[in-house]
Amino acid sequence: MIDFKITRDPQTGGEIWTVPLRGPLLLNYPLFNKGPAFPEQERRELGLLGLLPPHVDTLETQVERAYEAFRAKPTDLERHIYLRALQDENEVLFYRLMQDYIGETMPVVYTPTVGEACQRFSHIYRHPRGLFIAYPEREHIDELLANTAQREVDVIVVTDGERILGLGDQGAGGMGIPIGKLALYTLCGGIHPARTLPVLLDVGTDNPDLLNDPLYMGWRHPRVRGTEYDEFVERFVQAVMRRYPNVLLQWEDFAQANAGPLLERYRDRLCTFNDDIQGTAAVATGTVLAAVKVTGTRLRDQVVAVFGAGSAGCGIAEQICAAMVRDGLSETEARSRCFLIDRSGLLREGLSGLPPFQQAFAQPAARLAGWRVDRAGTIGLAEVVNNARPSVLIGVSGAAGAFTESIVKAMADYTPRPIILPLSNPTSRCEALPAQILAWTEGRALVATGSPFADVAWEGRTIPIPQCNNSYIFPGLGLGILAIGARRVTPGMFMAAAQALANASPAATDPHGPLLPPLTAIRNVSRLIALAVAKEAVAAGVAAPASDADLERMVDERMWTPAYARLTGC
């Protein structure tokens, strides 16, 4: 456990870190290490003379050197490995490189490349990061938490690796997701990297490729389920609450059968949320709100089809319904305008086995009179588009190519500016390519995707394709929660975040602009979302009252910037 003290220089206002390490141990601790950027005075004081080349670098020079090495890697996976190694060597340099070249580095650290990195986790493993809590160690979770380097933790991202992106069960390889998510908390929201902890709950895997892989590093056992699984997660949560009572706990990439129940079980016991359900819903809703403004219509007038009715799809529908209610509809009217399609086709009255979160969106049989049911007894997406005539089409299915030419053209026939969001990632699981959608709609569609795509050239103009990624929401959400000291995460916070994102849309002032701000502006967007979330926390009574000026001060003080602090020994 490494303790260090942060004070400020009374003359310059810069941070001074009093650290307990010297010499080679200091160089091997990534948060403190500056490499050849250690100034001569610190080299003398901290026992570093002779351990570094004599030239003193600037951080800017180090960034250019690191960027050159990054660009020289032949594949995105190699670039991912390089950036992860840099993070484990020098965290300030890692985040400054990410910040300066965010458009190139963010898709490599997170989606889409992180999916391949999770699949290859046991083959590319280099350095320990985060906490692995395996089921056989369930009696010792307090001891495992005590082994971490952090005495204080603000944010934990936890997964059990069962539903990694659209790739399914990746077992212990799922650790790549919490590591990547927390990197974005710091990059986009300014959460201090010393106060974050990625966690993998290893309850085994049902992936035969992993179980048969001699290099697999996880617990080689079929997944623990049922009561044993629930008791294991309960042990984990109780241990976290004992050690970090004020932590923000984010659930990430849990399978549908566990994601919703875990959120319901713990949302009123600690400050927690599920990013796949709530974060995805907020970013999708914010994007739809921005798109609706471009069309010159109202949200209450839209008809929405969501292809993929798992926890993410139903979460999106719930958030959009709540926004429709805010726009003047009753809840019944709002739900009647949302059509969700799952593996069993359109969710509708009479389907057996629907879980409660899907039952809320089952369309009544009377509304579907005359609709065609296929041989399998399902109503598919094409039939929904032809009959319900949605103006908004959202994909969270993981089914590549599901938004076919005929489906998209049908939307374009009755909707002047169809809003189409193929959100599945990684790229290989995208429901349709942006270039295809724009070609099929003669450039009229409003498009955002889950994975990054290049701009599309259409008839002499360039159409930017924004990435409708949760990174627009959760870093700012977390920053606002931590800054105001919120005790719980409320549904209103996600609505506030979605509205703040929509307000920041370039399309709000330029109808030809992208629906979402560029990645280069994401820290500013996170700040706006943090302020909106903090205000909502106060209004909801889950945080102490504060003036607008105080909120701005608290948010700004929480935002860490990747710059070298002056180091001094204990």
C-alpha cells in the first residue's frame, strides 16, 4: 500500500507530492515515475542520479517520443499493448499522450480494440493491474482488497466477464473492460488515477475455447450460478462497503440475467449504477434529443424501434419513455410509441417467458391486427418498420448487418430525416455501416454509431459520424457524483446527463453539424454533465445543498490534469 501526501506550492499553486519511494522503486511506480523528465534537483533528492540519461526531458518531448512509438506499431492490438505498457510505466505520460491524440488513442484503449484485447488477454498479459477476486477466495475478499495499492478509492468498475461487448463470455479476460473504463474516467472526466480500482469477479467461464486454452489465466471451472453466485457478489459488495464506504461502484458487462437484478438489489444500498443499462440509455437518449432538434420536431411525436431488447435495449427504451413523459405524454402513450425486437421478435402480448423488464414494452395484441407473423411465430424488424413506421431506429443487438438496405430505405420513404443509431460494438457487430445508411437514404439520415467510424463523403460534403459512446456520459456522471458527495445514483441524474449532452450537440446550432461534440471537447462536455448531475443530486436530496458557484468550484477542483507534480521525499 503506497501512501503519498498532496499539498500545493503557495507561490505557484502547483501540486507537491510527498512520496515514500526512492531510487529504482520510485521509477517502477507508474503514478510517480517521470522517466527522464525528473529535474536534476529531484534526481538528487530521490536517489535517481545515474539511473536515468543525463538529459532532462519535458513532458511534451516525452509525448512526441511516445507518439512516434505508438504510430510505429503495425496493428491496433500492438498499439493497445504499447499503451497499456506505457500506463503501467508512467501514468502521467500515458494520459497526456491520450489527451493530446485522443482521436487516435481512445479507440485503441477502448472500443473497438479492447474487444480483441479481452479475447487475447491471457496471451498478451504483461503486468498486473486491478484486483482479481476468484470464487475460491470468497472467504478472503477483505484480505484481497487490503492487498491493493490504494488506501482511498473513489471509483470501482467491476465485471464478471460474462458479456464483454458483443463478444460474450471472456472469463478473466474481461478485466480489460474495467481497466479501459477507468482510463476513460480519468481521460474524459479527470478522476484521479490513484483513486480508481478495476475489479474482475472470476466465477469461472462457460467458454470452451478458454477452458481448453493452456495459456488461459482465469479460474478453470464452469461458471458459478444461482444462490452461490448471489452470495459471492454479496460478499464482495459488503467488503467494498466496509473498506470504501463512499465509493462509486459501476457494474459493467454482466449478462442480462444478472445485470438488472444486481442493479435492483444494490441501487439503494450504496452509490452504484450499471453502465450498460443506464449509461447506454443516457447517451442514446441525449443523441436522440439532439437529432430530434435537427428535424424540427418534438420527441413526443417520434416512434422508436429498438432492435435488441436485452438490458441495454430496454434501458434505452425506458430512458426515452421518461423523456417523452417530460415532453408531455402519459407513460402509457410513451410506451405505445416504443417497439422492442428481441430474438423472439417484437415484444408483444401473449409471448411467454418475458422477464418483467421486457413485459413493460409488450405491445397489446389489438394494435398488431393484420401484422404478418413468420413461420417461427415472430414479428421481425422489417414488419415493425413497415407497420409501426418508426422515425428512430436503434440497434443494440450485436447482429451485424441487421439494418438491411430494404429496412433503411423503407424508413427513408416515410421519414424525411430518419434517425438511425447502430450502437453495437465492436465494429464487427455493427447493425449497418454509416456509409451504407447514408447511401440508402440519399444522405438524409442522422447517424451515430457505437464504434468509431471515419467521416463519410456524400455528394461533395463531408458527413461526420459521431460515436455514441458511453464515455460521453459516465466520466461526467462520476465527476459530478464525487464532487458533490452524492449518496446515491438516481434516475434523474441520467436524465440530467442526457439533456446536458444534447445541449452540447454541435447540431443544436448547426443542422449540418454532428449530433455529438468531437472527442477533443469531451473533457468540457464531462464538466457540463458533472454540473448538471451535481445540481440534480442536490435537487433529489441525495447531496448537501450548494450554490452554483460552489458546484463549479467543487467540480473544477476534482478534475485531475495529466501534468508532472513536484516530488519530494518523506
